[in-house]
Amino acid sequence: MLTGTSLVFDIETVPDVESGRRLYDLENLNDDDVARAMRTLRIQKTGGTDFLPHSQHRIVAISAVLRSPEKLKVWSLGSVESTERELLERFFDGIERFRPVLISWNGSGFDLPVIHYRSLKHGVSAPLYWESGDGIRDFRYNNYLNRYHSRHLDLMDVLAGYQPRAFSSLDGIAVMLGLPGKMGMSGSKVWDFFQAGKIGEIRAYCETDVLNTYLIFLQFEKIRGALDDSGFEHEARRLAELLGSSTEPHLAEFLGQWRAAPSAR
């Protein structure tokens, strides 16, 4: 049976056109042209990928599944009007309040480094997250920063045996397990949705990503012996009941696709 509190999280980002405009002297271009120029310059530098450096991403959504023995919740932090700073403050406030184990898919490789850079930009304080044992002795041996400590579990990293050549996408593993996987969007479409003011749709998409990650986490807990068959069924049933009680269309769609899968639960 699972004990303690877990926080599964995921972020969605867009190009930080404000920084890109200053960095590349693009003052006379609109946001869309700046974003396009940033990607073009990235291709020229890397010889292939247009994926921007971590420091050139701006966070527009942070979604989470909070699981404790008493509580299960899926939501996006803040509101569609929240600033990036407010999203970061809420993320770290949750860590301060619950001291959860963080669960992610590629959080070590992407989400957390971006969160670090954006926190640096906005001056967002997070003492507990950055604690490494000087103030709290227990954190010397188990903190959020050390790759091999257990306060952050990056499922992609662990399942790949910390070998980049073995990394897999969230969508690929979700589909392998009979989960819904990506629904209606992909990361490449987030900029277009953001430009169209569709923050709600981005937040919904991010929530389905954390649901996929949470269900992969439950399966991982099963293979490492933290959950037996009955415990796994109990946790899956809790989630199904939560989604079934929601009035949000994307959560109902996720539940429907999950139930329809041949290997569902």
C-alpha cells in the first residue's frame, strides 16, 4: 500500500520571446516572428533540432495530481489569468505545505531545470525545495536536488536505467500500457494555442499528461513491490471515481478512453 504524499507534475511552455527579442536584437519583430526566429537560430546552431534551450522557455501551465492516503486531486495551478510567477509560487507553496515526493516524466531533464531558470528570473523563493541539509539534517541524505535521492522520482530517467539512449516518450509508454496517451494536442501545438488565447485548452492538455504519468507511476509502484494487485486496483478505482465525478469534458474523455482500452486496469 502506498504511504505518504506524492505530487505528479508537468509543465507546458512557450518560447520566451521577451528574452529572445533582447538576446538576438529582434526589437522590430512581433511575438510570432520572434519565436520563429528563435527556432530558426536554434536549428542553425544544433544542425537539426528547433527545441529551444531550457532558459528560453516560459511556463504557461503547471498541472498536478496530488495523492495522499486521505486525498486525491487533479488540477492546474492558479487560473488562466495567473502570471508565470504566480504559477511558480503555487508550485513551491505546495512543496512547502505537503513535503511530497515529486513524480515526473523527464522532470530532471526538462521541467525542473526550466522551473529553476524561471524562478531565478522572477526571484521566487523556495527554501525547502533547495534545502540540502544545512538547515534540515534529514535533507542531507534525501532531498529534491540529488539525482539519486527519492524526493523526486523521474520515471523516464529511472525506467531507462539513467541511460539517455533508452529514454522513451510519455506517449509511447502510456500507449504501451493501454492508457490514453496524448489527447488532442502535443507540445508542438502549445505556442499556437497560446497565441490564440486558449490557455484553458493548454491546461486541460497538461492535466491529461499528469494523469498518464500518475497511472504509469502506479504501475511502477507495482513492479517494485510498493503495491500488490489489490492495492493497485484500489488506487486505480480511486482515480476512476474522481474522474467520474468531474464535470470537466477532458477528464471525462480521459476516463472513457482509459476504460475502453483492452488492458484497462
